[in-house]
Amino acid sequence: MDLAYVCEWERWPKSTHCPSVPLACAWSCRNLIAFTTDLRNDDQDLTRMIHILDTEHPWDVHSVNSEHSEAITCLEWDQSGSRLLSADADGQIKCWSMADHLANSWESHVGSLVEGDPIVALSWLHNGVKLALHVEKSGASSFGEKFSRVKFSPSLTLFGGKPMEGWIAVTVSGLVTVSLLKPSGQVLTSTESLCRLRGRVALADIAFTGGGNIVVATADGSSASPVQFYKVCVSVVSEKCRIDTEILPSLFMRCTTDLNRKDKFPAITHLKFLARDMSEQVLLCASSQTSSIVECWSLRKEGLPVNNVFQQISPVVGDKQPMILKWRILSATNDLDRVSAVALPKLPISLTNTDLKVASDTQFYPGLGLALAFHDGSVHIVHRLSLQSMAVFYSSAAPRSADEPAIKRPRTTGPAVHFKAMQLSWTSLALVGIDNHGKLSMLRISPSMGHALDVSLALRHLLFLLEYCMVTGYDWWDTLLHVQPGMVQSLVEKLHEEYTRQNAALQQVLSTRILAMKASLCKLSPCTVARVCDYHAKLFLVAVSSTLKSLLRPHFLNTPDKSPGDRLTEVCTKITDADIDKVMINLKTEEFVLDMNTLQALQQLLQWVGDFVLYLLASLPNQGSPLRPGHSFLRDGTSLGTLRELMVVIRIWGLLKPSCLPVYTATSDTQDSMSLLFRLLTKLWICCRDEGPTSEPDEALVDECCLLPSQLLIPSLDWLPVSDGLVSRLQPKQPLRLHFGRAPTLPTSASTLQLDGLVRAPGQPKIDHLRRLHLGAYPTEECKTCTRCGCVTMLRSPNKTTAVKQWEQRWIKNCLCGGLWRRVPLSYP
């Protein structure tokens, strides 16, 4: 492990951010991190704050006054990573969601309350979606073999089997409360005692079973008391939420039954199920003032021995032997330094072998490790079942070897700096920790876990996790932390190779996601940075094509099975004529008739198509330079075919409303620019189309393209701005020091090259990358930018046309690359 960056609070004269007690932290599958602090002013008044940031821009933290009257005890993200639950020591639970789908704007409208009863455990109800990763099959060709859907029932279902949303919480007095979110927006809340004899609950955790039940584990904080387990069933009866509970087998920690250690660890300080959907395995930590011990337990079915007397009366045969559930200890550590925080893996790795016998090439896999933070400032990654040490990190406050990264900090005589809360990322390749000074640290966790691992195996691990993110839709920022510039080319090629092995239906579903993934990978190497522009242009082209084709309607309702868009593709593929008018003759032009206002509203998108075709053709003579944006399009028959279809559509719409046509600056007034570009585009497409043999463009075509700059003014396309994120600027063993609320002056990325259109000069006019509207050098409209690719667009729509609304609705929640939006100031760079 090594430190990637640290982010700390500025010192303010009248108020100070100090770590809350207890300190809560949560990491979502979209790589958003939420954590708590207390804002203390001069009058010593405390404001309970919740801070939310994306890991690529940690300084751009969104701090919200939670309005919780007591300390926040729990934070919990939902399965989509777009909503957050917070609970406090007064029994209040709030549900937070994004305002205007912005990652740095949050609001709360719903919640529940168990007045005066502190919440000690909190979880969203399970939605029934569970995926298993088969690491031993990482070399398989099908994603279906690597990632299999596990049969798992939701905690509660609506009519038709749709999972019902809601949350469950456990209070300190032994109550369980469930709140259900009805489709109408109402909240159904019910509260029930876990058992008839209620007792104090100091620690609790919640897990789910495959049958739709909920398991709650509780402890009163004393290691001399048993750890209790309860089964909770939730149902809706007569429009009311009903809770049924049942007592399950309990356990005593092994350290309390050892006479030599009976009183050495008096308190249970941590109680965690190994996973939310793994109710059969639990992790326990007992501590004293200076030391701790950790134990891992497993719930198993065991046969109940039958006395010989009863055997003679009624012999037990085969499956008729009575079974009981019993907790058995899997492993335990020796005496450790006092544990301050625990972080569990979220990667659902399926172990096909027995619990502790794992295949040799997966025994050091990141998802098999959990993190333990200690009061001496160190962090240990240990195997989640055997508890054997896999990797160690020493902070600068703890002893470290000479080659460990160090950040200069003033010496203190107080307690060592240590993490009070930790969370592992969803691929277990990164770890975030909040220390007792309120500082956030981001750590990389190597795929090899510090053990010898050749480059090919490391690439295979990273490729497997990228595929997992592609299938699930999770953000892959934490995987990029480990990609070195020399790995980019191999990863992109292998990723494409694995993608092409899948069936056509799955390829279509994942088509945009793999383009976004390739783009984020290519940012990390100076040799591939130009391809970032190509992949984003391809994403934009696919979106424009599908939107424009969706506007076409059949002239008669009882038309055959093919839509106008499908017939357009078929005709353009079949007819290879370079004359655009001859291609138009074979189409039913009445299917292309649209409202005049709609056509005019689409002009900016049509202009981009025309400019892009002109740019590509003008760059054909320089095709030998892979560092030029647009290079990959020149041999991409599918994309060129799409551009050709769009040129035909634009030509037809131009006959209906000439003002919607792309505007070109030509040297001759009589020149038909659309016909010229279509003819050259067709010749280039024929050279590399999928249906025929590929060939190099002939000299005549290259010569004609060389003449284009003397016939038409070549536009300077506005490629995406260079991202201001961290991942391409992080260097091994050189952690960055950042401050919340203050944008840093980052070191120049190795992949930032002076390519055409990639670098914007100060004061140069800016553009809305989705609407293709010019915003001016100093925009007056509020804008939002993508956290992943840096794409910028206006927050509010200036156009109310139905077609434009349809286009903008595609990007209301996410950018075209799938990244989240965040609001930026008017003077964005």
C-alpha cells in the first residue's frame, strides 16, 4: 500500500472543522465519499456537518448542515450510489438525494424518527440483485462465466415482484425500525422490539439472506456477554408495515472462554458481518485500553447426534438426521495493538473451494482482504477468513522503512495520528481513512498485496476488475490508480478483445460503457492521449445518430417491421454510389418530414456532424500521425458509415428547411459542399467498410483531400478540455497534499500534450459540449461539468423545443460517458 493523496481542512479564524464522535464514513459505487465532522464556532456551538466529495476532485467538497440535533452515528449509501442515509444519536434518520442530479448539491425531503433512541446500525433494504465474481474463471471468454447472477430475494417486494425501497435501523434500546418508501412518495414506518426481553445494544450490524430475510447481530459492549443474532421478516399487511422477529443461535467470543485471557479484553469494540449479503460470517473485535484481538466466526448447519436408545426405536437414515445451526470460529489473531477502525471488502468474490483453501493465484486478491487500522497509525490488510496479514501501511506518525512515502508534518507529543473511520472502495483497490485530526487520506492497495506478481498477472487482475465495473456500471476510478502508462495500450487492446467475444446483445448494451472506459484509460499515457478525443467523439456521434433516427416516423402506421432508421442504414449500406442525390432517390422522403421549428432547433447538432466530416477528410493526408485527434476514425468503417447516413438525412432536411443545413465557408459561391464531402466520405468508407475487403485510400482521394483547405475553411473542433482531475497526475511514492475548498495547482500531467484543440488558451471562447452552443469567453449561464471526462454543459436549457428536450433528457442524470455532473462556478477554466 502507498499513499495517493491527503486532503485537510483550512484553518479558519472563527470556526473549525473537528472530527465528530463517533466519526461516520461511507463510500458509494459511484466513487462518492461521505463523512462527518462537527463545525465548532467561537461560542463552542456544534453544527453536525455531512461532507460529500468525488474522489477525482476531493477539494471540491460539498458540505451540508445536516440539521441533526445529536451526533451522526451512521452513514449508508444505497445500491445505486445516488442516495445517502444519515442517522443520529436522537433516533432521527434522513434520506439525502442529489438536487438537479448534481454530485455537489444535496437535499433531504424524507426520513423517519425513533425519538430519543440513538441509532447504532443502519442499512437500505436489499433489492435482490447479487452478482458473484469467479476469480478462478477470470480467463474465461464469456462475462456470464466470470460474473454470475446469484438467486437472491429482495427484502420486500411490490406487486409484480418489484423490490420495495426502504431502510432498516437498530436502536440502542433494542428496537428495530423499518421505513418503506411507497411509489407515491409516502413513508411507512414500523418499530418492533428485537426480543421480549430488551437490553442495551451498544453495537449492531445488519445482513441479508437469500430468502429475503434480515439478520441483525447485537452486542451490549461487554465481551463477557453473548453476541445475539435475530432474524427479522418485513411484510406489508393492510397498508401497514409489519415486523416479525425470531431469535437465532448466539455466541461468546473465544477470548472470553480462555482462562488466561478472560479479563484481558473486557469490551467488544467492533461487530461486523463480512458482507451485507453474507449473514453466515461475522467479524468480532474485543479490546482493552492498549490491545485488541480479532475473531472470525461462521454459522454452519451441523447434525444433531441422536442417543442410541432413540436410534433403536427409530433409526435415523440419510437426510432425516436432525440439523441445528451452530457458530464455529474460523480464525483468530494474536494480541494486536488497539484497533481503531475496520473496513470490509465490498467485492462479492465467490470462493468455490472450502473456506480457507483458496486457489494459489487468488490468495492475495484484493477483494479477499479486510482493513484494520490501529492506534499506532498503521493499517493492516488481513485475509477476511484466515486473518493472515497480506499488506501493511505505516503512516508518517508510525515507524516506517526508508522507502515508505513520507509527508512532512510538525512533531506532536500527543496521541499518534490514526484512522477513526475507514472504507474500502468497491473493487478493494483503494482505501479512504479519516484520522483523529479530521484529515482524509487516500491509499492505493496493490492488486498483488505486496507479494511478487508478474506484470501479466497484474494486468489480468486489473482487466478482470475493469470488466466487473463495465458489467455492473460501477465507477472504475479506483482501478485507474494502479494503471501505469506502459499498461494502457495492453489494457485497451485486451479489453476490446474480451468485449468482442461477447454476444451481440451484450455488446450493444455495453457499447457506450466500453468507449468511456477506454477514454479514461488513454488519459493516463502520453502515447494514447489523442485517442481520448476520438472515443468521446464516437460517444457523441452514437448519441446524435440514435437521437436523429428516433425522430423519423413511418408515413403509414401499418408499415412493415423495419423502422425508417433501419431502412436508412440498409439503403446506405447497399448503395455505394458517391452521389448523395442518387442515394436519396432510394429513400421514402415522406418519412423524413419534420416540423420546421424542430429542424431549426437541431441545427447545432447538424453543424457538428458537417464540421466533423470536413475535419476528418482534411486530416486524411496526415493519417500517419496517430497523435492527431480523429486518427482512429479514418479506418473505422462503422463510424464512417454512420456519418454517411447522417449526411443523407441532413441533405433531405435541408430541402425542407435550408437554414438547418451546416454552414461552410467556401471559396466558390457555386460549390455544393455537401455533395463534395459526401463523395469523398463515400470513397473513404468503401476502403474500410465491414462488408468488403479493406484497402488503403488511393492517391486520387488523398489528393482531393489535400485540396479541401483551399476550397473550404477547415473548422477548429472544440475537443473536450483537459480534465482537472487527479488520477492522471498521481505519481507512485509522491503523495499530493490538498486542502478542502481550495482548488490546487496540480503538476502537469505527463499525458497533457499540445495537440490540436486539446489545450485552451485563457480568454478563448468556451462551448457547451452537449448542445454545441458557444458560451463566450466568460459565460453568464450556470454550468455543470462531468466528474469523469470534463465535459461542460449549461445547467438550464435555453431551448424549449420537444426535440431538444429529448436530447437533453438523455444527459439529465449522467454525462454521455456515464460520469456524474457537478456544478461549476461561472468563471470555470
